[in-house]
Amino acid sequence: MVFSAGLGTRLGKLTASKPKALVEINGDPLLKITLLSLKKAGINKVVINVHHFSNQIISFLRQNNYFDLEIIISDETPMLLDTGGGLLKALPHFKDDESVLIHNVDIVSNQDLNLFFDQFLKSEADAFLAVRQRESSRKLLFNQNMSLCGWNNQKNGEFKWVKTMQNDYLAFAFSGIHIIKPPIFDKFPIQKCSITDLYLELAKKNVIKAYKDENNYWYDLGKAEDLIMCEKEIKSYGNNF
């Protein structure tokens, strides 16, 4: 699944007349970069959620013959549901025995998705979250077994714990790429909510684990200055999306 329904407000004028998914990096729209990365990993069925300028995303997919993928649109045009709600709305498109890889459209990296999936299978986790050691005001907290135990907002000092407060934890920033087993979300009604809050609730009874991402490059293209930096640096890697 590709999360591409966001408003992209931090990108200012770049998203005033088009969705963030169609903002370009060196001439390539973010949605194209993400879909080609998934296709390269052998994925052939993709659910894409849409909201902001959703008609442009649908037209773009048609014009490119859906990149020869089976693409299903999860339409949030009437109401933006945030990351958690977007996933909950899309659940009917997934089979219970399928593992689903979720990728934010504004994340560009050279993550080896096949290796990521192999490690997910070995972990026997119900959800597997790619994380990095990087600057971020919000961190996911994991115990020594790399199981999710909490969340921290480093700006205001707020903590959310899965069960009880812990002192011996590891803090990582979420990379916006994760794998889930869909049935663990069945008990939640469709509502606007954060995927982080869902994971914290699920971690009380399910196995939510971290995968430490140490790839060469990773960009969260939420701001215009991030796009400029990415365009310059990505050329050194040959644009091998």
C-alpha cells in the first residue's frame, strides 16, 4: 500500500495545485519513484489511498498504464483519515493471509525491500517497522528485543507507553516503511487516527518489532528544502530508483 493522501501543506506552493504524490525529484514524480521501487521488488498489486487532488493521481496512473501493476484506489476524497484511518479503510482490499508492505509516497530511499521482507518473515512479527538513527522530534521506543514499548515527543517531553514506563529502551525514528499482517487491525472501526497510535495499542497483545534501516540514503520529502537537498544528493547514486 502507498500512503499518498496527505495534503503536503509543508511543501507550500508546490502542492497548491497538485498532490504531493506528483511533486517531482529530478523530473520523476514521487508516486512513480515509489511504484517502480515496489515493482522492482516483485510486488504486482498496490493499493493507493488518495484525497488531495485525487483526480490528478488517477489521471497520472491511467496515462502511465498503471505502470503495468494491478492498482486499487482507496478513495478518501470525502474525508482525509490520516495514516491509521487510511489503512483501516483499505483493509477490505487485502487478504487475511497476505503480508502487506506499506510505503509513504514522500519517502525516497534505497531500502532493499526484499531483504526487509525476508527479515520480517524471520521475525515472526505481526508488524515490522523500518526505523533509523536520525534527527527527529518524535521517536518510537523499543525494548532490548526490539519490540515496541512506547513513543516519545522530544519537543514537549510527552511519553506514551504500551504497558508500563520503561527506563531501558532504544529510541528510533520511524522510516515510513512497514509490513503488516492485516487481521491484527480487524478490531478497529474506520476512523481518523494515527498509525502510531494503532501500533501502540496493538503492541499490548501483538508482536510489533523494529527493523534497523542502515541504507545509504533515506529522505522524508515533507518540506521544500528537503526536496532540493534530495535532488542534489540523489544524483550521486545514479537515480537508481
